[in-house]
Amino acid sequence: MKITDVEVLVLRQPEIQYVNDSSQDACVVRVHTDAGIVGIGETDSAPSVVKACIEAPSSHYLCRGLREILLGQNPLDIESCWDRMFELSIWYGRRGVALHAIGALDLALWDIRGKVEGKPVWALLGEKQRSRIRAYASVLMPDRPDDAARVAAHWAEHGFTAVKLGWGGFRMGLTAARKLVGAARRALGDEVELLLDVGFVQRRVPAEAIEWVHQLAEFHPYWIEEILPPDDLDGYRKLADAVDTPIATGENNATVQDFVDLLDRGRVDIVQPDVTRCGGLTVAHRVGWLAHERHRPCVPHAWRNGIVVSASLHLNAVLPNAVFQEACQAETPLNRGLVRETFDVHDGSLGIPDAPGLGVTLNEETVNRYRVAN
């Protein structure tokens, strides 16, 4: 079997709001084979930039477009394909958007292999540890305490036993954050876990991050996420020495080595690889086991559409240290309608897909409606 074509679909809703919601657009890939089997993938990144990485004509041996790298390759030899893409894009890659593009293509290759073998991707990754996994509702933090309370209560009433509030109102500083988090905690009571993603764009130094964690600890967050920039490994180490509240991060890191550094030098408590941004399931699976060997949980970042959600569920199916599935609640047409399958929460958990491949199919009506012309 050989790869015959790589297709990149850029999707975008008509109006984009400048909030931290990446489900307003999408970059979907379709990898075609000479056997007629097509794999689909997606990445959580800047779609037009990803498209350029994939479709660019080769400049020279170490500066090649990802589509050209894959043409003629065996899609079932995923490790070899991954290594070729990483090595032959090294002049513009190694991290960032090139890894995001590789991640999308990697998902499509796993989808192809699952379809060829008639198995769900989790069965290709390892032994199934669970058929369902606890989910947390993931939403942006409102700007007003009464809205924070209302949003938190809403998702608890819809069956979630954990709610994460992120970014949004946290930009207003620590005093406002205490009021917002306090209102959310009172609305949830003690029975529902409260997770916080305070965002790193305020460029806090470690001393400020430590103060934030100490000030928010009284509200008993399950974790505090992305409180420092992703590369501030020394800052995360200082934070680990100074606080008891669990610290989570990892969605903006890529490659296995990044996560070795994050776990060993940064000493984060919970690692959060995004199955697309880190370089695909091939990398995320290794990262999960690296965390397991260090007795730390792995919780994939999944603020995206159905392809990313499904891929994350397959990963969570086989990791012994999986504890949560992120369930993005953004009310965007792409988040709600990119794939035909639905991911419904029952008793606070999501089921693991069992169909061959990733187990999702594109909703062509949505694709055609929101596709950006080449």
C-alpha cells in the first residue's frame, strides 16, 4: 500500500472572536492511498500555516513539504513516516507549527492502519485499560463572578463531576481571579471538582505564579494549569518546590524530549500533551508512558473538534495513568458539527470508540459550508 495524495482542508467560521477558543476554525487532512482507504486527521493550530507546511514544494533535501515527503510511502509504517517527516522538515520544523502539521498527518496514518486491520486505534496502541473515562466540562472563565457561578453550576447539572474554567476572566489579575474562582466553587459545592486554567500570557515570573497558587489554594482546585510559559522549566521547578496544589501543563510542548524535560526538570504534577500539537498519537503515546514511569497522570489536551476528541479517547483507553478526558463545550459550528458522531456524557464519563480507525467520519455538509477556498 502506498500514499497517493495528501489533502488539506482549511475550515473557518464567518466571524472570529479574539478569545482563546481555537474551535472557531480547523485544519483537517485526508491522506489517500492506492487501496482506496482514506485516513483523516486534524490539528489544533493556525490552519493556513499548517496548510503551507504540508503543501509547500521542496526547497532541498532537508527542507521539504510534508506532502511530498509522504507520497509513495507505506502508510502502515507509521514510525518510518513520522521519522521522515521530522528529519526532512528540520530547517523549518523541530517544534511549533511543523510538529502540529505532522501531528495531523500522524492521526490520519493511525486512522488508515485501523481501517486496514479492522481495529480501533486503541487496539493498535496497547491493551485496553477502560471502556469509559471520567470527563470534565471545559469552558472559558467568564468576566463576572455571577456568570462564573452560573456556568459552573450549569455543567454540573448536566452530569459532569468536574468542571474546568480557563483563560477569559483570569486576564484581569489575581484579585478578580479570587472572586471568580470563589463564586464557581460555591456554586459547585464540595462534590464537583474545580479545575483552573489561568493562562500564561500575563508573563508571570515564578514568584508571581507561587502567589497565585497560594491565593487560589483555599478554593481546592484539582489542578492549576498553564500558570507559566511552556518553556519556563526552571520556573515550574521553583513552583513545584513551593506549592502543594497540583500543577498541570504540556499542551504547548512538542516532541518526546520536550516532555522529558517538562517532567524531570520542570517537575510538573500532571502532563497534558495535545495529541496533535505534540506531533501526533505516536508522540502522545510515548509521553503518556513517560509520565506513568514517573508515577504522574497524563491528561490529553483536547480543546477541539471531534477528530481530536476521538484520538484523545483512544489514547486514554490504553494509558494506565489516564484520569480525565477533556470535553470542550465551545458552542461553535465546527466543534459541534465537524464529525457525524457525538460524544455524549453519561454519569460523568465518555465512552471509548470501538469502530475501526479513529471511529469518526467527516460531516461533509459542515466541511462544504465552512471550507475556505484555496
